[in-house]
Amino acid sequence: MHIQKEDLNELEFPELLAEISPFAYSPKTAEKIEKLRPLPIDEAEISLKKVAEYLSSFESENAIPFDEYEDIEAELKLMMIENFRLENSAFIKIKSLTEQIGKLQKFFPPFEELFLNLNNDVKDLEYRKEVIDKIDKVFNRFGEVKSEASPILKTLRTEIQHARKAIQENFNRTLTALSSTDFLDDIRESIIDDQRVLAVKSGYKKRVSGRVLGVSKTGSITYIQPESVVKHQFKLKENLEEEKKEVDKILRKLTAEIAEFQPQLSDYQNYIFDLDLARAKAKFAEKVGGVLPKINRHKTLRLLNAFHPLLLIRNQEENKQIFPQTLTLTEHNRILCISGPNAGGKSITLKTVGLLQLMIQSGILVPVHPKSEMFFFNNLMTDIGDNQSIENHLSTYSSRLKKMSKIIREADSETLLLIDEFGTGSDPELGGALAESFLEFFYDKKSFAIITTHYTNIKLVVEQLPNAQNAAMLFDEYSLEPLYKLEVGQAGSSFTFEVAEKNKIPRFIINSAKKKVEHDIVNLDKTIVKLQQEKFEVEKLKSNLTEQKESTQNKRENLEKLNEQLQQKLFNFQKLYEEEHRKLQFGNKIEGFIDSYVKGKSRKDVVKDFVKILEQEKFRKLGSDKDETKKLQVIKRKITQQLKKENVQEKIAETNEKLEDRRKKERAVWLKVGQRVRIAGSTSVGTIEKIDKNQKVTVNYGSFKTQISGDELERI
């Protein structure tokens, strides 16, 4: 995308990047974020998919094992210098980076479907575990060179240890021996150049053999290293120097060995930078509710519930409400003209569209509904706000004309134009005429544009253009407060006189102003207000009816469910009662057999009677099975009836289609020039002035005209 720096500033793109950069681990990545610009579509799509994949990891248990890191860009350059030695910390950074790559290469493959693009990048890296092994051979877990790094170093450190032990023992022995004398000062000992020394009274210094290392400020104390310590101290110093040389030799060798892996390490660094960038973008998306909309190639921009991300952040911090906007641009609806009162949200709507477009083309997820659609423009040009140039001593109007001249030169079918207060800055009548010509030029160029205006002639021109639409920022005419909602399909009123009256401008001045304005313009503004309010009320009523319908339907369904549950419970209770009653009767009969047998009835007769009862139970059981069969037959019959009902519904649908065909035939009879009509759901009556071949009808309302589909009209 081609876009000027001033356009980026108008859309607050640098401010947006400043909100993303703190999420980066590395200062290098933060710097890269602040320099982000729109990308080619293929590159941007891959970036967007990576960010979306990383964002999904925040919402699942599959957390990507990526932590803070230190970049090794400087080390990658230094290690290629012959005989150069890297510092200890550099090797630890290289090891940590290599370990990160190893972890990521193990993590992504099991979740390849979730992290396809992130996995594709890391799996192509050549993982060299030798880097870690070589560094671990030299360094311990504290980042210190191991004694085992070389045999010489091990020997030297053993000798150093012995020398320090000898120094300690000999010094303590001498100190103990002198403690019984009067040679030592009260402090007994001190430290000079990291060496323990005896604090000898200067008057006795010749009585103590050793090396003098210093004298106190007053001269009363002489600091002496005991003779028994001196030779061990020299040996320690010599060994320390040799140790330093050996460590240097080891690290130079290790640097050369690691330098062989410089190409792989460079790839690791670039991948980590890219992953850090994707993570930072994902963290920002998490903050503002960013998603990946559908990216299309057929020039459809469909924003559903779109938020301005910076305004969203500010309002969240201040606990203020923010209103999303919904709009659509296509090849058949390229230009959207937004009108309405000041402070109603027109400018912020422009900035929202522009900023979201910059974000998506820069690989940044956008705060919109997931079902939104976006496509990529080659150019994005803006004219928002006061562009007065003090440097060139140009007026606001001249400055805007200069910018408009550039837009005219460069605008084409791949351009998105965002122009605020279209045509303002000059004589209203002349400026309006010039703006009208600009609009027609952009329309002929097939440019995409969103403009805001107060000019009535612009609204009327847009109404006549097939591939352009009016839109209004809704305004409550009773409270005179903006609703911050974009309504596409109708022009908006500026509510000039109404707002003036609300702000206590004397009525006689307002009335005088009304007389000075052309009658038709005032009437048109009133009609727009009326239509706007009518549409708002219809939408509100429609919404309430839908809610009531849904609520009634839910209540009905809940009652039906409750009734079914009660019926089932009643049936189960009845069944249980009958079963228990039958068992009780059967038990009474058994009790009667027992009594008759006790009273002397023969066993044969008792058994005969019992067998009779068993036969009765057998027939009852068989009858119960027949009842179950009957129930199944009833269910089958109900299903058959339901199917027949569905056939009836199909026939009803066919009938409705036939009725609609009849209505179309009737409409073709009365839909003629001169017929009085009204829009369905509206009370305003107009006259048909023109009917084009696409059944687009021009309706004359007296003070203004509108174009609408014939299907939406009712005959008066």
C-alpha cells in the first residue's frame, strides 16, 4: 500500500504502534513495531495467521513455551572477527536462544493443526544441539568457566587453591604469635589491595619481618605482610595471571567453534524476532478484542461492529461507553456519504475505517465482528481535519485544495479515499459545486470513498448515483443528543437550528435565519429529520416486537415442556399406583390360600387355586405386551400425521410464491409515472416521477427526491 506520512499521522497509526511496542520482549522488536507499514497481501495474510494462531494459545491450555530473551545480533557480527573472544554472558545468551528453538521444535508438531504457520517456520530451522553441548563443556550453570574446561586450567586452579590455603594458615600463625606482644595496634589487621596485612605500631616495624604495603594517614601504623606469606602471595599472583591467560585461550577457541554455526544462529535470531513480533501483536489483539476477518479478493469491505482501537482503550481506562459502527463498501456500492450534526461521530467513523485498514494490511488483528470482511487497497488517501500550512502561508481552503489536487492525480479503482467535511472552506454555494464535481470525478474513476458533508447538493447527487449511498449519524430530535449510530441508506440532517435553540440562541435570530435560507432547503432538512425519526421509531418497534415474539415463543416452549413433564409424571404415578395395587391384591390372595390351608383345606385344592391365579397373571402379562404394541402404533400414526403436515406447509409455501407472483403482476399494472405511493412502514406520500429498466423508482416528495426499489412501495 502506498500511503503518505501525513496520512498515517491523520489516522493516528504511530499512536497505535506505540500501544503495541511495549508488548515486545526485545528493544529490537519494539523498534521494528514502531516502523511497521502496510505489507503486500500475501505477506500480510501469513503474518495475520501467525498472530491469530498465537492469540488462540492465550485462550487454551496449549501455552507456547516462549519467554523473555536477549538478542545476539551484536555477537553474531563479533564472532566472525578472526581470533575474537566473546564474553561469558554472550555464550549464555547463545545457549539460551538455541534451547528456545529446541523447545519450540518439540512443542509445535503435536499441535500442527492449531499452529500451522508458526510450526512451518520453526520446523525449517536446522537445530544444532552441538552449540549447547560445546558451551556446557566450558561453562557451569552459573555462567562460570569450569575447571574441567582444560587440564592446564584444572592444574592452575588446584595450585591457586593451595596457595590461598597456605597464605591463610601462615598469616593466622603469625598473627597468633604477635598477639602476645605489644607490636600490634588495637585493630590487629587490615586489608590492602585485597591482601591481609598486620597493623604494626610504627615504632616496632623493624621488629616484624615482612613486606611493607602501606602506612596510616597519621603514620602511627605500618601495614606489613608477614615474611611467611610473601612467597605464597607471589605464587598466587603468578597462578592467577596464568589462569586468566588460559581462560582467554579457552574462550577464543570456543568462539571460533561457535562461529561455525553462525548461519544457523542467525536464522534462530530472525525466527525469534518474528515470533516476538507475532506475540506482541497477539497481546495487543487480546487487549482490544482483535480478530482475523475474512480476507477477500473481490473488493468487499464489510465491517460489522467495528471499534476504533485507540478510542476503545481510552474509553475503557475512563470507564466510558464506546459505540461500534457497521458499514459496507463493494464494487456496486463504492462511495458512502455520511451526513448529520457536528460531534455525532462522522470523523471518528472515517478514522476507524482508515485505521482498521492500515492495521489489517500491516498484519495486525482488528476489533471487529469475526464475520466481517476486508480486502487490500493499493492506495489510502485522507483529508481529515484542519490541514492549514503555516510554512507555505496557505489558507485552510488552499491547503485542502492542494491535497485534493494530489488525490485527483493519484486516485484510481484501487484507492480508498477518506475525506472529512467534503467541500468546506469556501463559499458554501461555490464550494458545494466544486465538491460535487470532485465527487463525480472519483465516482468515474471507480475509487472507493467515505466522505462526510453538510452540503445538501452532495447528498442529492449521491442519491442519484447507482453505486453510491447516503448514510446518517443518528440524532435524537427530542433530546438533541447524538446516538453515535451510523444508519446507511438515508441522508442525515445537520439539526442546525435545533442545536442553536438548545444552546439558548434567541428565537428571533433563529427565525430570521430561517427566512434568509431558501425555503426548499429548510423543508428538505425537515423532511430528512422526519424520515430519520420515522425510520428510527420503526426500527425500535421492530426490535421490540422481535424481542416480544422471542420471549412469547420461549415462554410457550417452556410451558409445553413443563406440561409434558407433568403429564409424564402423572402417567408414571398412575402406573406405579396400579402396579402396587395389583401386587397388594395378589398378596391378599396368597394370604387367603394360607388361611384356607391352615383351616384344613386340602393341599391339592390350594395348589389348583394357585395355578388358576398364575394363569390369570400370564394372560394379563400378554395383554400388557399388546398394549405396548398399540402405543407404538399410535406413535407411528402421529409421525405419519406430522409428515403430512409438513407436506401441507410446503403447499402453503408454494401458495405464497404464487401470491407474490400475482402481487408482482398487479404492481406492474399500477406502478406507473404519476402514481401516488409511500414507502412501506412510512407515512410520507410522494409521486412516482421516473422508473428505470432495473425497476428503480424515483419518487418526488415535493422538496426532495429519492430512488428506491419498486418492491418497497405501497399504492395510495
